Amino acid sequence: GMSLSIIGGSGDSGSQGSVSVNLINDEPVSGFQFVLSDIPDVLSYVEVLPTDRTQEFTISAAEGESGVTILGFSFTGAVIAEGNGPIAEIVYSLGMVEFDTDVEVTLSGSILSDPLGNGIEHDVSSGTFVVYAGELMAPEAPENLTAEGGQNSVTLSWDASWQAAQYQVWRDGNVIAEVNSTSYSDNGLENEATYCYLVTASN
């Protein structure tokens, strides 16, 4: 049988990394095409490189809405001999992520052709690329904290802090809640009373 699969990898955000596409084939392959997409979209396509198995192939790529379309064939009639190994290496620059992120790299719309130009049935499998966030910094104090009084309640909201994993809401010197969002509603309060709030960020 035939199969195409993604060999993932890992790298630090802000640098470069690569993903390989592996082919297991029990008959010669004279051409291939597939689309690579990454979810979430934190990888930016840089270039595609041939491997030992595709040295005599012309490989090109174009980035579109659905991902990067990669096309490989030979002007001279060369084929990818039966075997198992990578046929293309795709280099990406890795976007900035707040936390270590698992990116699913999927293969779709794949076509393998035999020397006569006929399509070959094959299986396809996805892979994972891990983008590391780099060193965690202590988050800055949340800015633009606003408090709006209501009936027996106060609604707080604030701006997100970079790399904050959660926020602590303080009332009159005590932590009353820990939330992942950038707002909090404090209920069951007395009307016509004054409360003092503070919000801190942590990771």
C-alpha cells in the first residue's frame, strides 16, 4: 500500500522550524501534490526543500487561503523509487505564542501519480508541531480596571496582560475569585456601600 504522513517537530516561537512529509510506497511515484494546513494558524510558510528521495524533482509551493499547496514532479521522468522516507521538507517561521502550543499539521487534497500519470490510492495522516512560548515572564499588572455598580452587585472588567494564565480579584484586601477571563461580576453586595477592588495577574 501507499501512505503519506506528516512528521512533525518543535521549535521556539519567533524562530524557524520544519515539517517533513513522509511517503511509504510499494510502486514508483512520478508526481505528487498536497495541501498542508496548520491549526491553530501559527506557522508561516517560508520554503519547501527536496529530500534525498526527490533530488531530481522540481518542487514548488504556493500559499493560499486553505494552506500551502505543494507540487512535485520530474521534467526528466525520474521517479520516487519504492521505499519509505521523507519526500519534502517544509520550512516555517513560528509565530509568537503566549503558551506552548500544539499545532496540528494536516494533509489534504493529496494526489500521487504513477509514471503513466494515473492516480494512486493512498492513506493520509496528520502530525503535530509544538511551538514553545519561550520563557514565562511575570505578567504586568492588568490595566484599565473599571468597576460598574449595579443592584447588589459590581461588575469589573480590565485589559488582558501578556502571558497571564489567570487573574485574582481582590475586594477590601482579600482574594474573592480567580478567573481566566478579563471580567468578573461580584454579587450579593449591600447597596449604598463602598467596596475597594484590586486585580492581579499570575502564571
